[in-house]
Amino acid sequence: MNIRTAEFVISNTEVMKCPQDGRPEYAFIGRSNVGKSSLINMLTGRKGLAMTSSTPGKTQLINHFIINDEWYLVDLPGYGYAQRGKKGREKIEEIIRLYIERRDSLTCLFVLIDSRHEAQQIDLEFMEYLGENGIPFSIIFTKTDKISNSRLNENVEKYKAGLLETWEELPPVFFTSSEHKKGRDEVLNYIEEINRTTEE
Ligand code: GTP
Ligand code: MG
């Protein structure tokens, strides 16, 4: 897919204040620091579009970006960031939960997983929660430039085994590196395909 335009629209904490034009939307979620904002910049080819940081907890709002005037990319805050304190973490988790459960135009949620780590309970539980709520999602393994292919395969196989304990089939899986622009075409083509089928 050709990205002609990518523009910031609005940031907010409330799902009710998100754009109401009903255009399809694709959101990025995952633990803090997993690379959600970096991936949005990589996909759009606009380096400073979404704000990134080497310190976890950078994104604290729901951020909408409109792509080609047709669909939205949404950068969400990360979950599971302990240093924010219990109150701060609960507030962020509430923002995420309400967005996920109430956002009717959410077409696909991409769950980002740091490919360097073995299966994490918090991510598996989060995906279980998505399943219970009927939220369509796909998985993206990020930062693949930081790990060897053999380690990557090991980690991914363990994840799949963990998922198959509760799921009969696996969601679509992608591999990305924002550093090396890996996985860009795969993710964008997937979005394009969904946009095409939902238009019909
Ligand atoms: P929060 O907003 O805090 O939840 O984090 P985030 O998930 O948006 O992560 P962000 O994109 O801010 O990236 C966190 C750190 O990881 C930054 O230092 C990025 O440069 C780095 N990073 C992100 N993606 C990649 C990648 O594909 N490869 C490498 N090597 N580093 C990455
Ligand atoms: Mg971020």
C-alpha cells in the first residue's frame, strides 16, 4: 500500500471523544516500550509522527492518525508498566479497556510482543481477555533486529504453544523491525486487504 498522507488528528483519554466518522481503524497495543509508536512511524515513513522514547510509559493517551484520508492508525499507551505506581497504572489500564470494549470502528487490534522475550503471562492473559470480548486481533513480534533467527523461532514457538492452550487456531502473526523497516509491506498489505473487504 502506498502511504500518501499521514497526519496527527487528536489525542485524548476518552473513547467518546475519539473521531466519530466511522472510518476503519487499526490500533497498536502491548507492554510499555515494546515499540508501538516506533512501528507507527516506520509504517507511515514519518519519523516524528508518533512520539517514542527509550523510557517506558511515553505514550499515555489515545492518539489518532489519519492515513490517506481513509483510515486511522491509533497509538495506545502500553500496559504493565510497574514504575508508574498502582494508581497511574490502573488509570492507563482503564483508558485502554474502555477504548477496546467500546470502539465500534476498531477493525483490528495489533498486539505487539517483544520478540526477545519468552512468552509472558501478561501478554497471554491480555489476548485471552480480547478473545473473551470478541475483539479481532493479530500479533506482531517486534524488535527482530535484536535477536538471532534461531532464538526468535524458539520464542515464537513457545508463544504459539501458550496460545494453543486456550485457542483452537492462531491469529495472523507478523514480524517487524522498525530499525530495519522489516515487515512493513506485510502489515500494510494486510490492512489494505481488510479495508477492501470491509468496503464491499
Ligand atoms: P510506550 O509508549 O512507552 O508504551 O512505548 P512504545 O511501545 O510506544 O515504544 P517506543 O516506540 O517508544 O520504543 C521504545 C524503545 O524501543 C525506543 O528506544 C525505540 O527506539 C526502541 N525500538 C522500537 N522498535 C524497535 C525496533 O524494531 N528495533 C530496535 N532495535 N529498537 C526499537
Ligand atoms: Mg508509545
